[in-house]
Amino acid sequence: MNKKFLSIVLCLCLVASVFAALPLTAFADLNDTQAATPTVEVSHPSMVFTTDTLDITITLKNAESGTYRIGNSKWKPFSDTITITIGSGVAFGVCITVQVNAKGSESAKAYGFDYIKVNPDSKVYVYYDNNNTNWQKVNCYIYTDPAITSTTEWLEVPMTKTQGNIYYYEVPIEFWNGRVTFNNALTGEQLQQIPESKGYAIEGRTNIFQDNQWQYYKAPAPILGDADGDGNVTISDVTAIQKHLAQIKLLDSNKLKATNADGQDGVTIADATAVQKYLAQLPTNENIGQPME
Ligand SMILES: [Ca+2]
Ligand SMILES: [Ca+2]
């Protein structure tokens, strides 16, 4: 009897020791797996693209199945990973939304990404309104977003001053998905930077930092007679027209409308004369010096 009792006790001890030997983490891991949120990884998160089409690879993580749709098209099922192509036949400037649902064993999660097709021949600028800061020189620091390209590239360049203490810089196409900060470029001064941390998203369009906001830039209406586009009608505009006619320095095609000061027959010497008369306060086209609609 004693011997039988002993063997039962030994058996119980063995069972207890087996449970004791099981690492607690084994249970913890099991729970984590069950609770893990289904997620989605995409080869290109929200971005602008300048190619005709864009391939996007979507990969499910911690998910049993998924569905996706492009714009308002039908939802389509997929598992593990899928590569989709967007942009074919889509006009420039259109935003294409890709929605993805990832379904796990216990939960599902929805994701959305925006892709904007941008004309590679367009121009993208960053503008900075210096009226509040009055920095003597303004630099912009532009960098690629590490989330988009695994390696961050950057450039720091002086911006060009234009009318009304506004500065601008034309953003190279490889930085259209990048971010920008602005800073005072005077050496010896303590660096001041706007914004203080993460830069503003460029997103392939022309924006301005103005009134403490990063917002769409709306170009001021051109002024008739302002051939060089600096916002004022001065003797420099007469010179610019003369140089254009002599083919010494051709005017930008988008400035020609403002250059046609007499309103007649394209750009001729009569336009330079009309601006000279305006400056001398002699009778001439009364629209010179006025914003064009
Ligand atoms: Ca001018
Ligand atoms: Ca003319």
C-alpha cells in the first residue's frame, strides 16, 4: 500500500514538474499570435508618381485573407501578396485611392493609400513668405522621405526672392515626394527653421508657407507690362522686351501675355514704347500696370 501511494505521489510530482518546466512564454506567444492585428505592407505608400502606370505590391501580415479595390471598382480577394497596376488611362492630377482590407482570425483592419499621377513636364515649386520672419536670406532644405525610398537624399539650396518678400525654389522631380523645411541662411546667426521638426510634404504640387500655414500656392495675376515678372512695371521691363526682340534673352512663353503691353499683334517694339510712355506718364494703353483679370 505504501509503495502504491508513493508511486501515485511520484506520478503527481512528475505531472507538476512537467507543467512547471513549460515556459510561460509559450502561452504568451500563443496569445500574441491570436491578438496580432492584421496589417498590410505596400511597396509604395501614398505618393505622387510621374510614370504612366505604377505597380504596387501589397503584402498581408498576420492576416488570413484580404480584399482590395482601386477607386470605386469592385472589391477583389487575394491572399499573401499581390501586385496591382494603377494609372493606365488616368489623367494627370487625378488621385487614385487604393483600399485594402486585411482579415485576421479574430479581427479585420482597413487601410487606404492615395496615389496622384503628376505630369512629369509640369513644374513644382516651394514658396516661402518671409514677411513674418524677415530673414536676410532664405534657404530651403529638401529631403526624400525615408518611408518612400529606403535611403534619404537631401539638398540645401538658397531660394530666389520675388515680389512682396516671397521666396521660391523649383523642386527637382526626384524630390516631388520629399519634404521641405525653410531656414535663415545667414552664417553666424543661430539657425532658425520652419517647421521646427518634420518638414512639410511637397506631394508633387506647388505650395507656399504663408500665414503660418503650408497651403496651396495661388500665383498672383500677372500685371500688364511686367515683362520680367517681378510684380512692378519699371524700366527693366522695357529692357526685357528689347532684349527679347533682339533675341539676346528670350522671355518665358508664359510671360508673353503680360508683355503685350499695347494689346496688339504679339510682342513688338510698340510694346516697349507703350511701357516707356506709361513710365513717362504719357497717354498709352490704360491697362498697363493693372492686374490681368
Ligand atoms: Ca517688371
Ligand atoms: Ca503688342
